[in-house]
Amino acid sequence: MPHGSAALSFEGRRRLVRRCQHRPIAHVAAEAAVSRQCLSKWYARWRRHGDAGLHDRTSRPEHSPTATPKAVIEQIIELRKRKWSARRIHLELAQEGTDVAVCTISRILVRHGLNRLRHLDVDGEPLRAPGKIIARYPGHMTHLDVKKVGRIPDGGGWRAHGKHSPQAKASDRARKKGQRIGYTYLHSAVDGFSRLAYTEAHDDEKAATAIGFMFRARVFFTAHGITRFTRIVTDNGACYRAHDFTRAVHSFAAKHQRTKPFTPKHNGKVERYQQTLARELLYAAVFESEQHRRDRLRVWQVHYNYHRPHTAAGDQPPASRLPARVTNLMRSNS
């Protein structure tokens, strides 16, 4: 949806159709850089419906002759409540002379929340309702994760010199010989309540590295006033499945919670933070070396926690939701 003051949004269209009352449509369309047919359509809608006709309309067709009839949809839902599979429902309808594809039946079941049998009770009604994972206070849920990114060679990689540059070709030749430059592992921790984040770059993702990072992250959060840690949330990576990591968590937190396999949304706060990190830092600038990127990471982390507005914090920086601050850097507009 365009914003309210866009050139060809509702307000722009209203101005154009008013000009068409006294001037040829083709002339007004040429001045506004739109086609005559487009402006004629808006003008006809305005004459028929007034200003209400200039709003954006849905692209959904008024009539769908091939849509599944409502009675068939109700029959599919009724058969599903008997714990029938989509294939069995398809065969049952085919015997009655109604040909509905299995994929169509599956989409109907997803639309009505009946796609997973284990989520239905004995009467066929959904057992689960969609909800949000909400932290009630600072330290209630601390989310940990690791992001693996390629190392930057000294002098810069292909993003600095181009894919067909001599540096990029040399890197390709080395890779074919088995001389890989390796990866950097970004260990991140995010407080679920304030979205305060802490990230370190390491050379591996072993359990010992994850444990050391977690305790340093705890010191960072404690300096911001987060002294009570209830739940540490991680995925099922090898470093987080280690017994030593679980014992380390229980030394200061009440629970170590691992997310359900193949369900990254359960650890979504740190996953979303990593997307922001990649978009605004990792791939937003040209770095001359791996150390250059790591130095910029420390600067960007201060920007993220103290200056960058966050929608979950009411368009305020994450540190604004915590009682303590550990930096006095001023905002830079350069």
C-alpha cells in the first residue's frame, strides 16, 4: 500500500481527476506521467462513486467460476473431523462424482486450521490456538544462536573487487585446491523483553566457545540491570546439546529450553536480530579484512542497542527499556 502523500495515491488521483473536469484527459495524463487509459479509469470511477472510487481495490476477482463450491468445502471439513487424510477425502468425493484435487483439499484444510491431525481433538476440533512468545520481564527469556558467515580475506573479497576480479579468481583457484579460507561464527544473545543484543565473533561453534560466550553475555546483561535469568532458549545445535552447556545454564538460570526441531520461529527474536545484523552490517559495507568487519561489529552493536529504534520497544532503542546504561556515546548522524 502506498503512503498517504504519494504522488499517485488517493490524494494524487483526486487532484488529477479534478483537473480532468476542465482539461483533456490525455493532457493531464501526460503531465502526470501516467497512461491515458489509467487516468480514464480513475476518472470514470470518480464520476460513478465519488472520492471513494479512487482508493486502491483488491486484485481478487469478483467471480471465480472454478472455485470449490461452499457445500463441497463443508463436506471436506466434516470428513476431516473423522480424522480422514486428504487422499482418502479425495477418493471419497471422487466416488460421489465430485473431482477435487488432493492439493486443493490440503489448501482448504490449512485455511481452516485442520491440516495436522495431531492438533485435533477427538471431535475433530483444533486443540491449539496461534499465539505469541512474549517475555514478561527482563531476563525472562534470553535467546541464543550462532550465525556462520564466510571469512573476508586480507585486502577484501569479491564484494570489494568484483566477481571477475583477479582477487576473486585467485580465491576460486584456492578453493578448488582445497585451500578454504574458512568461516566466522557470530554468537548472539538477545533479551526477549527489551531486545538488547550482544554478539561476539569466534572461529568455531564448539560447546566450550558457546559456554564462554554465554557467561560474557550474562555479564553484559547484568551491567544493564538484568540480574534474574529464568529461561535460556536455544536451537538444537551441537554446542547447545552438550551436557556441559546445560550444566552451565543451570548454574545461573532456571531452565534451558531447546526449540522444537525445524521450528526456528520459536527462537524468532534472535533469528530476526541476525537478519538485521546481516542486512545493516555484514552485507551493507565493503570490508578490507576480517578484523575490519569485527571492529565494525562492536561499533554497530552500540548503535543497535542505544540509537536504533526498535518497533518492539515502542520505536525506542532496546536499552531504553532497561534501568541501566553502560555507554555514553552520542548519536552520530554522519
